[in-house]
Amino acid sequence: MSAADTVTGPDAGSGPGRLSNTGTPPGAGPGDGGGDGGARRGWRGRRLALAAAVPGGAARKLLALLALAVVLVPVAAALWGSGAWPDALSADVKGPLDDANQWVIDNRDTNPVFLYFLLHLSNTAESSVDGVTGLLDTMGWLGVLLAVAVLAWYAAGLRLDRRAARVVGTSLAALAVCGLLDVWEATMETVALMAVAVAVSAVVGLLLGLAAGLSELCDKALRPVFDTMQVMPAFAYLLPFVLLFDIGVPSALFATVIYAAPPMARLTALGLRGADPAALEASASLGATAWQQLRTARLPLARKEMLLGLNQTIMMALSMVTIASVIGAGGLGDEVFRALSKVNIGEALAAGTAIVLLAVWLDRTTAAAGERLEEETGAPGRGAGPVAGLRGWRAPACVAAAMAAASFAGRAAGDEWPDGWTVAVSRPANTAVNWFTDHFAEGVPVVGGTQVWATKFTEWVLNPLRDLLQGTPWWLLLLVVAALALLVGTWRTSLTGTLALAAIGVTGVWETSLDTLAQVLAGLVLTLLLGFAIGIVAARVARVERAIRPVLDVLQTLPQFIYLIPVVALAGVGRAAAITAALLYALPAVVRITAQSVKGVDPAVLEASRSLGASGLQQLRQVQLPLARPALLLAVNQGVVLVLAMVVIGGLVGGGALGYDVVYGLQKSELGIGLTAGAAIVLLGLVLDRVTQPTGERRGRDG
């Protein structure tokens, strides 16, 4: 008897977890075949469909919400109207913020809080960055190159093999190309700020991670803080520090530390909590104190997670350092920002390429250290090189001696990169961009051109969506957010999301925020359509997965600023460019989560479905996607967060809305406007997070 006969035969009832090609719901027995049984089956099918669509009693919650809306909406409409957010419910927050900014300016030199605390922090931050910059200048360009090579070799395990040579060669090539592109000085400014920011972020993250990993109370207290910080776009971090420390390096440094520390903290806590209980028990049985247990057992077992946290901290710090150029951080980010403000793609390309090379250098070096650590913990002595005998204090001592020798050698070569060793790429790049614009921006037969697509996308998608949102009654948008948050969460998450959206209206930036929301929704739909499609294909076709893996690696390594350069060259400035950059920035995360979740379905379940005669499409639709639903919801949430972050940065290239207000406030010292827009960005991120991310209770039921 065939598998199809097994499924569709007269005595075949679909047991729990089995597929049915006849439409019989799971759990239906043979008595559900016809007559009254067929009616019962139809009712049961509809009931199960409702339970699947609105699980966990959410239907009752939605009915309760509808009952509240029937009472409250007519009252709200009668009192405040049904158009945009009513002025009667708005408050002037820009005025008090401007007053606070002026008070800070007036009292910065006299108030004890500034004199004896904040001023010392500012001076320490600036002195630290200046000290590292001076050290790099003293070492000279050759000394820096040699020191980078030594550090890369140390990260690779001090071996004389092909892998170590590849890591060292990549590091040397990355820094050398920065010099060839004639951005050596700006690169050293970025490296100096990065070095201090990463060091402080790692220490802060390590301390917070220790607290969260060793104390349940600290973990519960820090978790919502980290969640909120993850939702906040990078621009939102800059404004409070500009208010306290003014524009300059200290504000950029502190914003970078706050932005980059959470990954280190979270992964450290994860590693400490995931330590092998048997090892901890053995340590305790030997009489180790809590401190000895932490030092000899917990921390060594958590080294892999901590190193991964350091890698993530480094990459986030680089991203933030480049964005902080809008508040006077200098370095490569400032070169990109000034070039983009003049729409000079050639100049932006040179500095942008240097930022990418820095990211590659840092990523490859930390990855090599992670591989070495994994080998040491997994298979001691495996693949040891000729100098692998350097253990304990000897290896760092030799590295320090080698770096000192590199510094002396660098002084002899001079401080600055030789003028004759540079390659001008600005003019050829601008020529190439102009040629592309002349031939492919518009007038291309059939397809039109890139700027034609951008214009049509703005006219046909972005403008109608923005007008729809801005023309929708304010109370209806609140009701929609409440219902969506209730579907994926609880009453608490629904109330949080609704209050966050209402707070946006109270701050007086309702229409501007809806413009940003329209861009986020458009970018999110494109990201999810492409991300789910590519991820599903990659999960089912190994060749596709191997082909796109290096592309995804590169896209996830690039700092946010870099995405703006090619999209401006292709589509010009405007909201379409911001959407394109958001798509490229968010797509890798969605593709990877989708592919991993679809591939991760239990093979036994797939084998059972194949034995029942399910086709490949049926397996995908009825088995893999339903079982991968929690991870797919996570992909949606990550897409929302990443698209919002990039759409806001798109204000630098004509995205407008809240991103433009933030940049305007920072550039024109109108912090009332900038802080209000920054607060609206955070609130909008909170709204989107609440309507897309299931709570822990719902995740447990869905999983």
C-alpha cells in the first residue's frame, strides 16, 4: 500500500502531529467522515483554524478590547475629533528642552556637578583619546603597521602556518590600503577613538555581565534596560550626551560606550549562566570559595561567549564612531559625512572603503582569536606551530617586545604616510558615478532606470502610505497598535505600545513620526519578502546557502554609514535611498534567521511527512514554516529594529522625517527639536517592538 493510500484510505484517521491530504484536522477520528460527523468536522476545523490564528485566548482579549473601544472611541472622537493628533492633547516639550539646554550652557562652568564630575569625565575622555592618538603618531605609519601585524599574529596563536599568515596579511593589507587611499590621518583618529571606546565598553560590559550572570535580581533589573537599548537607533544615543558634554570627542566616546557595551554584558552573562554544572559542582566539592570558583571555573568556561561579545562590541563601536561624526568625532566618519553632504561620492568612497577595511581587520583578528580559543579548549595541542611553546607570561612578553621594536622602527620611517604612496580615487569614482547616472539613472528602455524606480517608488508607495497613516484618525491608530500588541503579547505589552504611540502625539511630532513609520513599514515589507524568500531557498538548496554566505558576512560587517554611499550613487538623495539602505542593512539578519529556523526543523518530522506522501511544497507550507514560526517572528522583530535604525540615519541623505530633525538639531544646536525627535524615535521603536515580538509566555507556547 502506498503512502498516499495510507493517508487517504477510508480508515485513515490523522493522529496528532500527522499530515492529512484530505483536509481532516489533526485529532479527527474515523467517525468524522460524513453526515453529522462531517458537520462536526467542519465546526471543529473552523474552531481549530480560529485557535491557530488567534492562540492563547487572544480572541477573548480582542473582544474585551473591542468592548472598550465601543465605549471610549465615541467619547474621544466627540471631545477631540477624528483627524490627526489633537492639539488639546499635545504638550510643548521643545521649549523646556531648549531651556534645559540653555541652562546647561550657562552653568557648565560654575555648577558643582559639571565642575567636579562631568568636567572631569570630559577631560579624562579627551585626554585618553589624545594620548592614544599621540602614541600612534609617535609610532609612525610603519610602526603601526608592524604592531598590527604582531597583534594579528598573537590573535592567531603565534603560529607559522597558513591560517596565521592569512590573518596577518589581511591586517597588514587593510591598514596599508587606508594609507594608499590618502586617509591615514583620519584612520588613526578613528582607531584612537575606537581603542578607548572598546576598552571602556569591554570593562563596563564585563562588570554588568558579571552582575547579571551571578545575580538573578541584577539580571531581572538589567534585562529591560538592555532590551530598550537594543531597540534604540544609534542616533538616539548622541543627543543626551551632546546636552551634557557639548559637541566633540567626549560626547562621541560616551555615546559609543553606552551603545557598544550591551553585547559584551549579555554574552558574558549568558556564558556565566551556561557554565557546566558538573564543573561547578567539582569545584565546590574541592572547597573553592565563590571568588575562586568564579576565577577558576566560571570565567574560563565562559571565555568563548565573552570573546564573541567582544567581537560584537568592537563592530558596534566602529559603527557608532562613524555615526558620531555628526557631533564632531572626526576621523573617517567625518570624511564620509562631509562628502555625502556635498553629494561627492568619490570622496565618500575613499573614507568609506577605509571604514570597511577597518571592520574587516578587526573582525578577522577577533575571529582568529576565537578559533584559537576554541581549539585550545576543545583539543589541546592540536595543530601547534613552531612557536606554540610560548605559554603563560612568555607570549605577552614577546608580543610587547615585538611591538616596542616596531615602534622604534616606525620612528625612523617618519610620522605621516609618504605622499608619493597614495592613489587618488575621488576623481575616477566621480567619473564612474556620472557615467552610470547618464546611462542607467533614467531613459533605459523597458526598465526605466534606477532614479526612475526611486521616483516611482516614492510616488506610488511611500507617499500614499504616508498620506494613509497621516489621514487615519488618531484613535484608530492607537486601537490598531493595541490590538496587534495584544495578539502577540499580553495586556501589559498592549498597554505599553499604546502609551508609547500616544506619547509621540503628546510630544507634538505626530505627523513627522508617521512619515518615519511609513518608511519603516515600506522597508520592512520589502525586507521580509526578500529575506523570507532568500532564506527559504538557502535552507533548502545547500549550493545557494554557500553562495550567499560570504555576501551576508560582508553586509553584516559593514558599519551603518557605509550603506548610504552606494545607494546615493544609484538612486540619488531622497526617501527611496533611505529605504534601499535599510533593506541592505536589515536583509542579512532576516535571511540568516529564516534559513536557520527552516533548516533546524526536526529531521524526524520531515521524514514522517515524506513517508505520508507530502511534496516538497507541502512540507514547507505544513511542517517547516509552522514549526519555524517563533524564529520567523524573531526575524520580523529584528527586521523592524534594523530598518528603523537605518531609516533614521537616512535623514542624512534626504530621508527627512525624524532623522532629519535629529541631524538638524545636532548641526544647528537646536537640541529642543533634536531631543524631541530622538525621544519620538525611541518611542516608535518601542511601539514596533511591542507589536512584533511575542512575550516570553507566548514564545513558550508557540515553541
